[in-house]
Amino acid sequence: MPKTMVEKIISAHCHKDAQAGDFVVAEADLAMAHDSTGPLAIRAFQQLGREHVWDPTKAVFIIDHAAPSPNETVSRLHAMLRDFAAQQGLRLYDVGEGVCHQVVVERGLVVPGALAVGADSHTCTYGALNAVAFGIGSTDIAGVLLTGKLWLKVPETIKLVYTGAPQRGVYAKDLMLYTIGQLGAAGADYLALEFTGEAVARMGMAERLTMCNMSVECGAKVGIMAADETTLAYLRDRTERPLEPVASDPDAAFAAVREFDVSAIVPQVSCPHAVDNVAPIGEVAGLPIQQVYLGTCTNGRLEDLRIAAEILASRRVHQDCRLLVGPASREVYLQSVKEGILAVLVEAGATINPPGCGPCSGTHLGVPADGENVISTANRNFQGRMGNNQANIYLASPATCAASAIEGKISDPRPYMR
């Protein structure tokens, strides 16, 4: 029977012919947790009364959400992760290595055809590598650490086809915000999104990761893309594991097929306090902004920092605005230094945070004040997301955020594009 790539990958991991709607028990290739979710997973694992993780080579802890630690309570949680990882022989990426999802893809921990789970909702990012990846709860991660398996319902797939070429100043973030605005925050609830079309085929890995990262923002369990030469070239230098792409059959059954002409899409902004509250730039331009954040697992990659630096070169951040920059990983940070990107941003008035989640999760490093407006390259803007439920969070591309930092108000980046 014809299958989607999601059905094929899950079938391979449960060793049966699985179709959308089936409930299966599947074997995981990777289990990930970070400093906000790992401690609860450890406690649940210990309560189950077992001593050893099923396969230490397939589990990873990453300290990124409150890194460096802002207080002694968090420091104790970090120590718990370090001690458990050492005891069990797990890989642990400590403070400064970067955001968990960026670290996982950079280190080649996920390859085409894999099934990966993480105690973080944006684990769906890895779908850009032609894998089935999704977030689960901390206690569920404990079960995977114990057995290497989990049960799930095989999701149906919506096929999204992106045609045409984006206009200047429009990026994957704009396309995804537009898509979420069209589908709604629950429009793909427990479905998979398969991203296809000529516009996707032209994207580099950074933009592909952005698209899959935000799949969960319209309720999707999985965001996934086919593997092509761009995917394989990215992974060849990062892993020695076999690269075996999985593709949907031409006559596979999809829950729906939606087509978007990207040439008609202008820069988009998600407005408070819901990610699907999306407006074209012209409807919100001019709103005063007090803080701009460039970073996160959505748009803190090297390509994103390059875009911002090109706009901010020889310009200054507005005197009534703060620009915070958080490279997504140590690798991104180092390459940004080598290319002079961080120097450009600092000269423009930016403050550079250490690699990690930074202000996004709201634990420290940039909590806004009451009534302040923030524009961010992050993926969520619900009330209180950045640590203050009296602030207003807007979401946009790195280009829109950079232009807004210059003008101190939400601004169209297209006039700044070369």
C-alpha cells in the first residue's frame, strides 16, 4: 500500500506495516532532555526502580534553557543532570554548547529515516533532516530511557506545497508565520506536515530547520521534509552513519494538500498573544519596540546572524531600543566571530548572550518590563513567554527584527535589503 514518509519511518521502527491512525509501539533512535525537563525525567526514571538506561549511546542531555545558571536552585538541577549523565555514561552538552535542537543537528545525532523524541515540543525541528521527530513529556522520556520504546498513534499527513520564489526580504520565517496564520494554531492538531515544492527545494538547511521547528505551532506532531543533496551535504561532515533517505510514495494518501505561492507573501509578524495572530508587515509597521531578540532554536543560526549583520552594518540600534543576540550554538558563535558578524552587531549596539535559549524561555537574560513591546525571532509569543506576562511579544524574521532595531519600531526590512 502507498505510504507517506512518516508512515514508512514509523513502520520501520515498529517492525510492522503501520498506517495513519494505527497505534504502535516504536523503537527510538534518540531521546533528548534539557535542564528544564531532564530533572523530572531523572526523578521518574529513578522511581521506576531500574538502574540503567536502555542504551547510553542513544540518550543525550543538554543544558541550555537557563545557562549559565541564574541561581542556586537551577545550579542544583544542572548538577543533577551532570551526575546522572556521568553515572549512566550518557552524552551531556554543558553550558555554552548551545540550544538543544541546534546541538542535536550539528552533532549529526539525527539522520534520514530516524525516529527521535525529546522532552521539548520543538523536537520537530529534526524533521528537516528527513526524520520523524516530536516532543514528549518528561515522564514519557523516562520510559524511553528505561525501555528505548514508546507508543504513539501514526499521524496523518498534510502536504504543503510552496511554489514560486520569495521576494526580497522574505524568508522561511515569514513563510511559516503565514502558513500558521492560514492553518490556525490547532489547524494541524496531531498531524504531520510534509513541506514540499520548489521554494523548499531552494532553501538551505537553516531555513528548512526554521520551517520544521514551527510545525508544532499549528498543532502538528511532526514536520518533515524529503532528503536531497542539500540535506546529505549538511550531514556528511557531521556523521559517519549511513544516510538513507525516505520519500513519500507518489500516490500516498494525504489528509489534505495545501499550496502556497510564496511570491505573493510579504514579511509577516505574529502579534500578541497567539502565534496564529499573524499580520502582514504593513498592518503593524510603526509600533514602538523596546527590545529586539535575535536567536533561539528557530532563528539563531549563522545564516540568521548574517542577515541581521548585513542590515545593521554601519548603522546603529535606536536609542530607545535594546538588541539582544543569542547564537544558537558554540559552533555558530565561533563562526560568527571568524566572519566578523558579531563585531558588526556589537558595533551597532547589540548585546551578545552566551549560546543557549536566553530570553526565549523567560528564565533570565533579557526579561522585559511591564508594558514593553518585544520583537523576537522566537517561535512563541503567548502571554508570559519571555518571563513577564505584562509584556507584549511579536515574532518576525531576523531581517524584520534587525530593521525594527534600527528604527525602534516594527519596520519593513525590504528597504534595507541590498
